[in-house]
Amino acid sequence: MNSALSSLQAYLNNIGLGDTVAQILSTTICALCIAALSGAAALIFAYATRTLFIKKKDALRHKEKVSSFFSAAALMIFLYIVSTWLPDLLTAYAPLKHTTARILSIASALTFAAVLTRALTWAQAVASEKSADKIYASKAIAQTVKIIIWAAATIIAVAAAMGKSPTFVLSGLGALTAVLMLIFRDSLLGLVAGVQVSQNDMVRVGDWITMPKHNADGTVIDIALTTVKVQNFDNTVTMIPSSALIGESFINWRYMSTSKGRRIKRAIWISASSICEMTDALKASFVSAGLIKESDTPISNLAAFEKYLLSALKAKEEISGELTCMVRQLDPTDTGIPVEIYAFTKTRDWVEYEAIQTALFDWIYVTAPKFHLRIYQRTGDNSKFEIPELEESAN
């Protein structure tokens, strides 16, 4: 380039221009040629990638992000060519050369960071469609890497503007660490918490979580670096800071949804006044009704009811036989004797689970009177309920 500059300057001198004018004019012309050549190279690259790569690849996903990446790469090519040739062209103008070199260094650092981050955005968009993304939270990881890239680019740009090395800038930042931590305290906490949430596999996209303090009860739809987005079951969206997931308690139902069954744990309250001893006449009526066997020896109608419920639960096709299944009494209360059903459905689907549970307790409610038991209800008419006569039950 210097030889071309010298030839051009000599030509201008030969046509009658003075040395100063010829030098300025030749330098300007060469600078414009460099800019034109760099711009042409960048435009050819951008055109080639868009027409030959992006448009021709029908299966290529997220084409707008790919296009954005190649646009930044085209700008990088322009700056690289200009940075290679232009400073040498300005050797005769030392202050201008140094200023131009600094400006080009700053622009190159920031543009290179843009190229890397746009490539990362493209990669993250592709990764988000993979099932593994639910585990590794690619968005949070990508945002962390982007922060590191831009921080490094900023340090390099500041160092170039000052004419110092990046080490000098880093040593200066050490003195401002306390001030920076105070200013960016919440952001830093969110950053650290976001990394912990991702790396400790506390939450994945698709998990059902419950966090009453933040009015969150729904499915995680997005995990960013500093926030987790939850779509509640009423279709509202709650944004939870990542730091809250680290410092506060919440329920993650993932392991329930991946287990062999979903738990039913609900009690009915039996009125204590309806419990009676199992007499021979009462037992005979239960045997004739097919509620118990002749060989059974329950001590009360409640014991017979509990055994009948357990047998029926184990026989139901919807109830898992591999997991715990029992009928148990809890501590008596002023509202009656709690009889709890503890079992697991085979399905984990919420709608199917609720349908099975509802049908089960509907059946229990209509079965209890067959054992001369009364379901407690806190109403004024509760005491007026009468147990059917034994003769009627036997029939």
C-alpha cells in the first residue's frame, strides 16, 4: 500500500501539484480505496452467505439469527481489512495514525464480541429445541457466557482507548471492586443464583413448581440468567428472581411426575357416635350383604369398613400395586375419626388423577352408610341422622 501511495503522490507531483497537496490528496484517495475495497469484500461475503447458504438451506432453523450472525461477521471483515492497511497509510501523520488505530481497535473488539454473542444466540436457539435443554438450561448458560464476552470486550476497548494494556485496566478495576459490588449487588446475586439453579438442576423447563410467596403455581416455561418464568395454571405468568429459588423454599413436583405413580392422601371423618361393636347380628347382616367374609373377625363396624376399603383399593385397576396402599386411622378430632386413604394411582396425568380420586371418594361416601357409619358434617342437622335398622340392612 505504501508503494501505491508513493506512486500516486509522484504522479500528482508530476501534474503540477505541490508536495503537501499531493500527499494529502494521495492519502485520501488511498484511504477511500481501502474503504471501498473493504466494503466490497464485506458486501460480497454478506450476499454470498444469504443467497448461497441461508436461502438455499430449507432445513436451516432460526434463519434470522443466522443472518444476524453473518451481518456481524461481514462488519468484522470490513474492520479487519481497514485495520490492516489504513494505519500504515497514515505513517506520515503520527497523531492521526494513533487515533485511527485506537478507534479501529475499539470497533474491532466490540464487533468481534457481537459476532461471538450472535453465534451463541443462534446455538442457544437450536439447543432450546432439544430435550436436553430442559436439564442444562442453555439460555442461562448462554447469557453467562455473553456477559463474560462483553466484559472482556469492554476491558479491551477501554484499554485501547487509553493506550494501555488490558492488565492495566484490570488492576484499576481492583480498586473499584467494592463500589461495583455495591452498585451491581442485585445483578451479581441474580447471576450467581442463576448459575447455581442451572448447575444444581434445581429447576428445569417444564417442571411444575409451587412457590406461594411469589404467587407461583404452574409450569416453568423459561429459565434465564437472573429470572425464572412460571406460567400459572390460570395462564398468568410469574417472574421469580433466581436468587429467590436459592434463598427460599419451593416445591418442585418433577419427581412426582417421573415416579411410578401419583399419591392419593385424603381422609374422611367418621362420626364417633355411629361407631359400634360388631355383634353377631350386625356381622350376619354384613356377611349377607357381601361386605365381609364369615371368617373375618372385625371388632367394630369401622374396622370392617376399613378392611373392606383396603381390599377394594388393592383390587382397583387404577391403583398401583407396586407402591404403598393402606387405609389408616389418624388421631381423633372434634370433627370425628379421620380415616385416611393412602395410595398411588398408576397415572401421573393431573386430569386423570383427579378423575380417579373423585370417583374413589364418591364411592366411599355411598359405601360408608352400608356399614352403618355416618360421614361427619358440621351442620345443624348432623345429630338428626339415624342409622338404618339392622333388619333393613340385612335385606
